[in-house]
Amino acid sequence: MRAARYPLLLAFLAAACTNAGERLTLPSLAAGAIGVGVYFDRDGSLTLTPLDTVVSGVRVALLARSGTDTLRIAITNASGLAVFDSVPIGSYRLVIDRHALADSVGVVAGDTGVVRLLSRIDSIQSSRVVRLGYTEVSLAAARRLPAGRRVLVRGKVVAPLQDFRDSSAFLVDTSGTLRITGARPRFGGNGNNIGDSVLVLGTTGQQSGQAVLRDGLFLTYGVGLAPLPRIVTVAEALNAKEGALDATLVQLSNVVIRDTVAASPDFIVKVADPATPGVTVNVLVDQLLGAPRTLFPPGRTGTFRGVLVPQGDGTWVVKPRGPLDIILN
């Protein structure tokens, strides 16, 4: 059932609110009706959009306001609607049967609070819209999930989705960091900004031996300060502190350029700490930076910031996000 069926749901809800009394002619009203519309938030926008779908076969229980006993059960039809008719005037609760939902459903919103039917033309009917959605998890929890799970994550943007040719983006929250692959804005647009608070819908997976969130759809809901980089040594960046710093924004301070290597259409700058010139880490200069390779002759020193990206062989590269991440002496 596609979202094209939703005009039926909206018409039902509108009738329940504004036209409830048109067919009622008795001056004293003893019974009313409660309608429940259920949809699945496919795009993770937290609101009803044309990308969402109605859900049939959902069991809805009608309970007394202060009780736990089920008074009646209704099941949503092909239009995602469940109707309790001939309901006596009073106060009730509606509860979705969570045990009967699919495993992919991690969020049920809209079936809390009290529904009141009053003996008035404009209050004899009531309605609710219930949103089913994917599970929302922290970045650290997303890393631990098996591949193929559809989840929502929140975080601050460390590297925007438009900074790299491969459409990757990087997030941080209080639990850790995560790389998002195949990142794109949810409703069009050109991208987002460092420090933005975002909600991302994606599928858990693995890439180059590290957890990622694939095909991330970004919804920006706030702005904020840019996250600060973690200052590390070349040796720590090389193995991301044995993987603990994967997808982390780091800074290599006052390092020396040892060499540059073509990696068309990008190129690699090999840098080392002056005290350990034999240990180098690759700084991958993305084509989108527009930086000429001639700026990085061997022996020149500078400071490099960027996110750590695994290579699949136990080593990581540093990917600067833009020209401001590279300060050459």
C-alpha cells in the first residue's frame, strides 16, 4: 500500500474532527467512534510524507483510561485504518500490539495519552495517527549491529556529505564516531555543514574492515559548533590507535612531508613526525579540494587535519575535508 492511499486516511481524520456532527440528528448522543490511522515512516523524516506507506494488519487495542483490560480489538485495513464504532461516551486509551509487529519496527509513536469522547456534536468522534519507524540507535550501537539492519542515528556532522568524491560523511555523538557511505540529503539540496545536528537513516554494513552506515539519508534539524580534532601522532594515525579512532577527526601537528604519490584523480601526501622520519602516514588529498600537488614538496612542514579512513590492510589514511584543514609552513 503506497502513500497514495493517504488521502483516504486524511479524509477520515478530517471527517472525525470537522464533519462529525453532520449525520447526527439526535440531541442526546450516547455513543461515538474512534479512528486510528497507522503508517510506516519509510524515509525517517518523523512526519508523514509521500515516501511513507500505510500499514495493514496492525492490531489496535481499546482500553479504559485507567485500566489494563482490553475492551475491544480492531485491525487496520488496506488503507491503514482501524475503526472502533459505537463506543460509549468516556475516556479511553489506544495501544498498538507491539508483539505482533515486524522485527524492523523499533519505534511506535502516537498511541499514548487519553482519547475522550464527549456528548457533543463536535466531540462524539476522535482520531489518532500512529507512526511506526525504524529503531534509533547511538553511533556506537550501530557499529555493533549485524550488517543489513535499517536504523536511524543522530549526531553532529564532522565531515559533510559534499566534501568527498565518494559521497562519504562522518558523524560524532557522545558514544563515538561513524562513517556514512552513499550519503545524500533527504529532500534534495547540496549538503550540510560541519557542526550540524542531523538525523540519518541508513543500513548497517562493513567496509574495509570497519563498520559503516550505508546509503545514509540526511535530515538536518539544527546547527552548532564544529567538533574539535583530536591531536595524534603519525604512528597513532597510521593504525587509528588499533582501530579505536576509526572515523575520528584528527590533527597531525608540525609534521614533515616525505613524498607525494599519484592516486588519480586524487593524490597522496606522505607525512612523518620529525622525530621518527621512517614512520609515515598517508594524507589523501581529494580532487574536490582543488589543491595542486606542487604545494607539497618533500621537506616542507605543516599541520594536517582530517578524518581517519581505513584501507582494509590495518592502516588508515587522513582525509582533509577542505583547504582549511591544511596549514603549510
